[in-house]
Amino acid sequence: MSPLSELAKTRRSSELVLGLLAAGIVVAGYVLVALSKTTNLPADLGLLCAIILGIFGVAHLAVRRFAPRADATLLPIAVLLNGFGFVVITRLDRDRLAGTSALAPVQAVWTAVGIGAFVLTLVLVRRVRVLGRYRYSFLLLGVAALLLPLAPGIGSEIRGARLWVRLGPLNFQPGEAAKLLLVVFFAAYLVDKRELLKAGSRRVGRLFVPDPKHLGPLLLAWGLSIIVMVMQKDLGSSLLFFALYTAMLYMATERAGYLVIAFGMFIGGATISYQLFAHVQTRVTTWIDPWSVSQGNGYQLAQSLFAFGTGGFAGTGLGLGSPQKIPAASTDFVFAAIGEELGLLGTMAVLAAFLLLIGSGFRIAMQADRPFSKLFAAGLTMIISVQTFVIVGGVTRVIPLTGVTLPFISYGGSSLLANFVLIALLLRISDETAAEAETPRPAGAAMQPANQARAR
């Protein structure tokens, strides 16, 4: 057996074991939720086990077939987080008001659709570097998707934010797809212009600065973030987009000065927006003192903090708390619901899972040889890391409250679909890196400079 096939066998065996462990944890959580109100096991337990194993089995077989050398930890962690989110949403469904529809069945359908998108991505994207050739097409599609909710007739506003597009019975957030589309463009653009952005082509005093036309991506990111914050009333996505592209610019150039400039631009834009727009003022003042408006604009944040306080160290137990008192507990405040019923231990376990997921993504980026694959993997991982920080920081009052979802856990089909595609792209990059490492190089390749060999 060749070393390559041995590597593939080892990684896929590890993935299978970890995936079965994740499925077991999800089933145990579902049983605990049911036993919190009755002494009988849930009647649909067998069906749930079959569905979970079937969904993971399809994803695992797709990786085994189309990306056999890929990282072994990404898929099991995603399954664990997604399954745990399903358990929490199922628990919240039990205490929903009479007459409202259950969310767990819809989330289960979106999970199946997400796995379908995961498999389709692995089938269609056989070489990640090919995506970089169509960078400007991805730019146009990403900007169009980001601004689509502003279009009259199809854009809709929900809970004060204009993020949704309604096409007949289908309601979705195109901004979730915009994140992936725009990361492709920025990764390809920064790889092409990184030397110009890093070294600079104009001298200002003792410093060399890049030509203004090469700073287009940073200015575009700043402009898009302001548009999203002002027109769509979405502070979370605004912060996410700007932080994502600033981080990618820094990773491409290794110039800390860009971080300082970007921070100043964000502070400037946020200050102007605070002075001009009432909804920005409301978010900031509520963050500073939620208790004075706890029966109004600060009600959600106050209930979130009460939930964390009630949960304490070990929580009230799954199914034994009152997370239904938190508005939007299944979406924006799902982390607070976890904090009440699983306490500090449960929230730290969830954050540890996210850290493992993010660490695996950055490891894939570090191991990648091709510059585009390296920066693209880092950008995809930054989506998960920044989004997790924004929502967890908001519900714990570290930063002003925003409306993004907690990846894989919160209720929402658009987010779930985009995140499974993201995981598939990371797995494709990991598989390509391992395959290239096993491919014999020509005799003279070892004598070429390392950066020249990587650029090919």
C-alpha cells in the first residue's frame, strides 16, 4: 500500500470514529431533553439516530470518495455543532407559544440541504485555484448578493434589519453567500497585488506606501461595511465584513500599518454613523446600560444576562430552564439559552469546539503551499472566527449587540447552507495540499527557491 493511500485510510478512519462520537453526543442530548419532562424515551429516537447517521454517512462517503486525504477533524466538529444546535432548537420548540410552528423540523430539512450542498461542492470544485481565475465575476456576484435585500419588491425587513429576500414562499439571506463569494475575490486579488501592497511604490517621507489604486479592496470593504450598517441596519454583518477583509489584507502583506489604518477607518465610519442614524445610537446606548431600558430596547440583552446568571457553573440542566423568555432564543440568543441550561461548563465546551474548528482551518491554511489556497483557507476560517466572536460578544455584552447567527448552531437555513459549503472548500484545500505533498517533483525542483516553487 502506497503512503498516499495509507494517509487517506488513516484520516478517513479517524473521521469516522470522531463522527460517530459526535452523533452519540447529539443523541444523548436529545434523550436528556425528552427525559426532562417524562420518564419515557422519545418515540422517535430510532428515527433520529437513523437520520443523524445517514446524514453523517453521506457526508463521510463523499469526503472518502472526492477528498480522501482531507483533514479528519472538520466534518465531525461541524456535525457535532450542528447536531447540538438541533437539540437546543428542539428543546426551545417544546415551550413555544401555542399556534406557532415548530422550528426543529425545518432546521432538519435545511441540514439535509446543507449536506447536499457540501457534497455538490466537493464534486464540482476539484481544483480550488480555478476559482481565482474568475475573481471579478465573484466580486460582481458577491456585491450583488450583499445589496440584493435593498432591492424594492423582493427585499424584506425582519426585526429591524433589512437582510432578507423573499421569492414566493422562499425567504433567505443572500449576505451569507456574499461572504464566500467576496472571499474568493479578495484572496485572488491580494495574492496578485501583495508585493505592491507590502513594499509600496510611492515614497512619503521615510515610508513607502502603495499606489492608491491598489488600496481598492480596503476602500471597497470599508464602503460596503458602511452601506450594510446604514442601509440594512445590520451592525453585525458590517463588523464581520470589515474585520474579515482587514485580516486578509494583513495576512497577505504582514504590514501592521494596515491594521492601524483600518481601525481608524472603522472608528471614523462608526462615529459618523452614530451621529447620523438613530438605530446605531440605540444599539450603543443599550450596550452601555441595558438595565435602564430593560423593559424596552434592552429587554433582550437583560434577559440574556439573567439567563447566564441563572445557569451559573453547571446550568439548570437540559430542558429544566426557561430560555423561552429570551426573545429570538433560537437565532441571535441561542448562546444565552445554552448558558442557562448548561452553564459555564456547557458554554466553554461549545467555545472549545469552535476553537478546534478554527484551529483546524488555520492549520489547513498554514500547510497549503499555493498562495491563493493559503489565503483563501485563512479567509474562510476568519468567517467562522469573526462571526463567532461577534455573536458571543454581543450576547455577553462584550461588544454592542448584533444580529448574526452562531455558525452551525443557530436556527437559519441560509447560514447553515453557507457554512457547509465553507467546510467543503476547506476540505478540498486540505486534500489538494496532501496530494501535492505526495506528488514526486522533477529532479531539479528541489534546487529552486522555495517561494518560486510555491508560486507555480
